Amino acid sequence: MKITAGNVDNRDPVPELACSLFGKRFSGRGYISQPLFEQLWEQGVQLVTKQRKNMKSKLLPLFHKLLLRKRSIIETVNEQLKNISQIEHSHHRSPFNFFVNLIAGLGGLHVLREETLT
């Protein structure tokens, strides 16, 4: 996890976050850039994204297409968990407020999980 200022490009912390990863990373169209792709490739991470409309079309293996579809399902489940535990993605004015909101949401999710198990 990395917290950055609001004016930092989302692609900037990706190489640092992916330094201990290997394999494939599935992401949205916003993460497409040739320098990022090459940097991750050198680290052993293959960046797989859908094509932008202004890009030349290239063949994507069927397996990658299927996994890109599953990515949206995973994001939907994560969004539901955030809504249930009331973790909001808002622009916090201080890191302390961010962590208070995150910990309170995770605590609420834990309590909800304990109630459903009993």
C-alpha cells in the first residue's frame, strides 16, 4: 500500500509496488504506457490491459480476455465490501483521518463477519 498526494499520477508508484511481484498484472486502460510496460517487463511482471480506442489493435489471448472479464467481477465484490463496511473513497484532508476511516471500516466488517458466522 502506498499513499501519495492527490497530484501524483497513478502510474508513478506502480513499479515500486510491483517490485516483489511476478507473473501477470491485470489493470484498466488508464495504466497503459510504454515506459511502464517495459519497466514492469524487466521486473518480471507482464502488464495486461484492454486496448484503448486510439491504439492499433493487436491480438489478445483468449485466456487474458477471460481474466480481464473476471477483474470487473472482483472489483464489484470489493466495492460491495466497501459499501457494507462503510469505507468511503474520499479525499481525506489528513493521513490520520484516512487511517481512522479505514480501521473503523475494517473493524465493522470484522464484526459483521463474526455475526454471520454465529
